[in-house]
Amino acid sequence: MKKTIIANWKMQLGFKDSQMLIKELKQKIKKTSSEIVICPDYLSLSSASSVFKGTNFNLGAQDCAIKASGALTGEVSPVSLKEIGIRYVIIGHWERRTVLGENSELINAKIKSALAAKLIPILCIGENLAEREAGLAKKVLLGQIKAALQGINIKVSSNLVIAYEPIWAIGTGESIIPFEANTIHTFIKNEVNKVLGKNIRVVYGGSVNSSNSFEFLKQKNVDGLLVGGASLNVKEFSSIVNN
């Protein structure tokens, strides 16, 4: 099975810089054995869809609304995203949970909304440092899985991706040991299978770079990577994709 490499640009680039990076990636990455998903900001999605048309790049949004239409000022409909060629959408990223106060009920609603629009949700889960040090990582992850996937049904396993992002490793330069990540991914897959009856992809995120990506991708149950800062550098991201 192909590894899935997801680039989350967050709100790190202005519109012009995003356009430049999109074009550079298209020129630099011609062939790869991995599935590539680029998640720029909303303003860049439409133009990125045009640039990447006919290539091996897929596009993802960084979030979506809880329903297809309605009085939701400032939100973006998953149906509109689908219309411009978006395939994936990141949901429940820790920044939205902690900085913007998104709770499990909202995340669950967004997953249902994305699936209804035939987008593939990338559900982010992860424990913080205090929870890890207290030995509560698996308990926290299980709680997030059950809350986010309550009432969810998917027809095929490819319709959902889980991104395991230990919060303590995001943007800190510290990453989990690849073997430990594999162990956690095995746990996540088993628990999601109990809820959905499907064997879904689980990708790892948290200070991923070209130096450590190969070791993560070697792990049996690491189905890919969610890359943050390293995805903003063409050379660095190309090295990750081509591992």
C-alpha cells in the first residue's frame, strides 16, 4: 500500500508565497511511490487545484464547516471544497482543539459533514506531555477516538485517515521514537477497527523532517506522515516524499 504524505501549511505563508511553493512542488516532484496531499490555506486552494490538475498531487483543506450550507458566517462548506477538487480535509487538529476551543461534539459533526460531501477526513488525535508522563496516552487517545467517531459509518477503509500527533512533539523538534510510534499506531488501528469495523490508515505527525522520516516510514503500522514546518521547504519536503 502506498504511504500517504500530507503537508499541512497551516497559516505560515501569504498568498503569493503559497502560489510560488505550489509551482515549485509541481516542478520538483514529478514521480513518487507515495500519495501526496497538500493542505494550503483556503485562499490558495482553488489556484492549487488548477496547478495540480492532472498530476499525482491531491489537495486537502485544513478544516471545514459542520454542514453543507446555512447561516455560518466565516465557515467553508465541505460541498464547496469538493466542487473545486479537494479530496481530503484535516479535522480536529490540536491547534483547533486548544487554541480555538473545538470540542469532541464539534469534531464529530465536522467528520459527518465531510463524509456526506464525499471528502476524506484526516482526524487528528494526540496526548499532551502531562498525559504522556502520567501514563495516560492510550486512555486519552481512546477517548478521542470514541468521541470523534460516534455514530460514524464508512463504506471502505480508505474513506478515513487518522493522524496521530503527540501534542508535545508538534513544532518542538522532539519526535517520538519510531518504534514507539508503531506501537501506538497498532493500538489506534485496533481500537478504530472495534468502532468502525475497518482497518484504516494511521499517519504520524510531530516534528517530522527529512532526517527522521525514513525511520518512521519503515514501521509496519505507520501508513504515512503529516508534515508541518518541513513541508514549507521544497528540498526538505521532496526528500521526505522520496524516502
